[in-house]
Amino acid sequence: MGDPSRVGEARRHAAEMSARLGFDATQCGRLAVAVNELGNNLVRHAHGGRLLLAAREVDGSLAIELMSIDDGPGMANLQACMQDGYSTAGSAGQGLGAVSRLADDFDVHTQVGIGSLILARFYRDRDAAGKPRRLIGGFAVGAICLAAPGEQVSGDGWGVAVHDHRADAVVVDGLGHGPDAADAATAALTVFDPKHGASPGQYVERAHVALRGTRGAAIGAYRIDGGSQRIRFAGAGNILGRVISGIGDRTLVSQNGTAGIQMRSVQEQEMDWPAHALVILHSDGIQSRWQFDDATVLQRDPAIVAAFVLWKFSRGRDDATVVVIRRAEI
């Protein structure tokens, strides 16, 4: 985002989105200020960066997420950068401190010489005390879903449902990209209804039927159980999962096939979900082999982790989706 006019464009888009989704005037104003501040930071400091804006709903909790991805120099002293009046570009220096106060959730990951990721999340619904209704009991969820370069819609899709101390998650990648791939992803997500008790394998079979007549899709379905500390999963095609902690890294591999076209009898698999481990799911718009060069990112908000994986490991030529799930801090 090197063009200052793009900041105003992003701010207007945020205003339209938040009003359409039922955010009140105060919340719309807070979001607009955050877009302005983070956008101007990219213009002033980034060597190349992006400002992502998306609405997401998980377990009845509707939020708008603002993510700044900065290929700039990083912040050598994050604490100083958060203070009002601090600036390295001759500006008023109000940006990060203001955004942290305006947002309901705020998090930063920065590496000197590499760049920075900044998350600001705004929830629509508030309780009687004015506090945000997060409503994702036992789990923290973050996701990034981007269309292929030159496309207006993504052929990927994702969904997470939380209930009974477990999270059911699905990632779908319609074959190819563009509107037809998006139609396939939508068909698969339409039958994602885990509250009726469908297991991951049963969902994949149901999606296989729903996808007939479309170009088909790769699918990964996962049940992450906080009670049994186990993960059950099933899938067809090249959706990948990783279970990563500071001391372990295991891969969740789907079977060959394409839902809606040709698929063998679905086989569910199961593995342990270690304490403190993140579950990271992604489509093949992300490289299949990747490693964190800075494990401190694992401690950040799941949306920051998802953005980091996309930032560093995207293939750059296809739709790309990353979903990250961890146990919520009590």
C-alpha cells in the first residue's frame, strides 16, 4: 500500500462493511480510525505491505478483523512504538497506541529487518456492560482467506462451529479458482452442520454428494475435542493440517481424491491434541513444507499466526486459506 489514496478507499470500504453488518455508529467510527492509522503506517514505513479487512463469524460471534502485513523494517522497540508521541517518520506518532485502545482485540508480531503483523478486531455485539460478546467458549480461532491474484472471489472456504467443548472445522478448496471454484466451495459449506452430530467422515461423504454437478473440491474436516484431548479428521485432496507446539509438529494428511468427482470410501483418522498445541489447517495455496523461523509467533493471536503462515509461505498464484485453532486462555 504505497499510494496514500488507497487509505481513503480502505476507510470507505470499512465504513460500508461495518454499517451493512449492523455495527453502531460508535463502532463504525472506531474501525474507520483504525483503518486510517494502520493504512498510513503502511504508506510511511512499509517497503511493501497489505491491509486486509474481513468479517468473520464463529459460534455466533460476529467481528470485523483488520490485519496490517508490513514488509518494512520491523519495530526494534515495540513498547516505544506503542506510546503516543513516538514516531520515526516525523508524524504525530498516535497510530499504534490509538489503535490498541480502539480495538476490542489487538496484537502485534514484529521482527527487525523482516516486518510486522498488526491485528485489530472489532466485535459487533456487546453485553449490558458494553463489553464485546466473544462467545467462543474454550477455543480461540483465527483465519485468513484470500482470492488468487486477479480474482474477485476466492475458490476456498472455511467454517468453524464450537459446541460441547469441541470445535468442528472444515477447509474447502474448489478446483481451480474464480467463480466456478467459489460455487463448489459454497456447495460444500452449505452442508457443514456439525451441531446435528455429523462426524468428520460423515460430513465429507455428505459434501461429496452436494458437490456433484460442480467442478469438485478438496476437503478437510476436523473435530477438535477439548474433553478427550483428541483430534478426529477426514478429507479428500490436498488440504493439509499441522498440530504444532514448541516441542512437536505432526501432520494431518487427507486421502487422495476429489469430493464431488471421485473419492474412495472415507476413512477417519485420530491423534492426540497436546496441551498448548495449535491446529493449523490450510489449502494448497500455501506451501506444503514450511517451518517457523521465529517460534514466538505461536504465542500470538491465532489470526496473527494465520497471517504469518500466509505472509511467509503463500505460493502467490492460487487461492489461499489458513485456519488456526488453539485452546482459549482462561
